[in-house]
Amino acid sequence: MAKIEERIEELVTEPINKLGYRVYDVMYVKEGRDNYLRIFIDNDEGISLNDCEKVNNEITDMLDDANIIKEQYFLEISSPGLERHIRKDKHLEEHINKEIDVRLFKPIEKQKEITGELKKFNTQTLTLLVENQEIIIERANISSMKRTFKWE
């Protein structure tokens, strides 16, 4: 995670926790000409538009006063959603024994996307169970991961 993201997460975690939410992730990205600071919040009941508005109102002035981001940006507060991105070890811990989708830089057995049950991970690899077979994936080969959700 970029230094800006880490500093923002440290800054906003306590006030967001006091409102009854958790910081799931912080992303600072450039899309076209615009910069976006995306703060994903979560709780056990789910996140509504009102929840996002509460968090926005609580942290906007704090972010401006801290002046961590020097250029103009758009602040977005949202839920990580059901098919949430997995970027940190704490996210991997939450998804042990759950199905995730892993996209790769280089194919493994001619596949650049592998979906399976996350069994374990360490700093170098993660292990997925795919059709009763364990597949070990080098973390350096992972371009992105997200939780999968089967709609029934």
C-alpha cells in the first residue's frame, strides 16, 4: 500500500471506528486527469448511503487539515461490496476457507484467472483449493484478488 494510503488510514480509523464502522481499505488512485481517494467502510449490518454520508461529514475537514494529499482529489466513501477486493493480509485472513478469484500476471497451467477456496497464505505464496487440488500461487505473480459470491 502506498504511503499516502497508509497515512490516511491511520488518520481516519479512530473517528470511523467511533461512528461504529471499520475501515476495510483505503485507495488513492489516478483515473484520467482526476485523483480519487476511496475509503471503504464496513460493519456487521452492511453499509447504506446514510452511513457513507456520516463518515464523509466526519472526516472531510480532518483530511483537509492534515493536508496529506497536496493535489486536488475526489473523496469517495463506500462499502467494499460482496465481491470485495483483497489487498492486505488482514483481508486474506478474513477469507480463509472462502472462494476467491485470483488474477495473475503470468499464467499457471495456461490460466491467468483462478477461482478457488483460499486455504492458507504466507508472505510468499497463497494456496487455493481448486476442484480438490491444491494450487500454490506466488504472491509476486498476483495482479489482483477479490472475493467471489455465487448468486442463487
